[in-house]
Amino acid sequence: MLSKISIAINILLLIAVINLYVKTCDNGSEEVAIEEVSSNVNSMKIAFIDTDSLNVHYEYVKDITEELSKEIAKKERRMERKTAKLQSEFNQLQRMSPNMTPQQLQAAQQRAVEMEREMQTLQNDLSIELNEEQAEMQIKLVEKIDSFMTSYNETEQYDYILKKFAGSEILIA
């Protein structure tokens, strides 16, 4: 019976904890403010991390977001250069088309189709590269937060560290 009461109290505490969040210093240091709630029944310590707040206040998130934006711009410039080069080649083929033999015209049409395929392939490749880079950055962020929370928990001894995001999960149990 005592465990059912304890569970009920912990559920109420969990609801109360939803309003707590982590703040990092603006200088990018690893200091984190964590609010704690404990019940009188079991003295259970629970910490709560609001990942939305982390995304806004954590300098590392700002840095990797900026890095990803630079990569996107770099890949867009690469795509624009390739597009301009192929467009120039296509325009040249169009200018020369009135003077071409049927065989040359057929070769020019095949080249135009090939250029279109090149553009699609490049666009797909760049999109895949960006998705992979974004996934790598996300993994690094999660690993960094988990590592920090594990070391932080060694001194603070929380029973549970919860984080809120889509599909929330417990960090430390």
C-alpha cells in the first residue's frame, strides 16, 4: 500500500516538475541549474530538463546551428555554380542547334537529358550530405548532454533525471 501512495505522490511531483527547466550561462560554460523536488515519503530526488529551453539558451546548440547554416549555404552555392555551368552549356547547345545535323541534334538532346540527371543527382547527394551532418550534430549534442548529466549526477545523486521533448524519456534511473 505504501508503494502505491509513493507512486501517487511521485506522479504528482512529476506534474510539478514539468514547470522546471535547465539554464546555462551565456558564456557557454557547463554550469547547469537544475530544480529538484523531493517527496517526504521516500526522499526521492528528481531533476527535470526542458530541452526547448536548452535549445534557446545553450551556446553549443547555437554554435552547431550556425555551423549547419554555413554548411547549407556552402552547398547551395555549390549547387548554384553547377546550375550556372550547365545552363551556360545548355544555352550554347540551343544557339548551335539551327546549324546542327540530325545526329548532332540528337547528341545535344542526349546531353541535355544527361545534364538534367547530373543536376538531380547533385541535388540528392547534397541533401543526403546535409541530413547526415544534421544527424551527426544531433547525436553529438545528445551525447554531450548525457555525459554532462551523468557526471553531474555523480555529485548530486538524483534518483531520476527526466527530459521533456517529443517522445520524452528518462535520462538517469
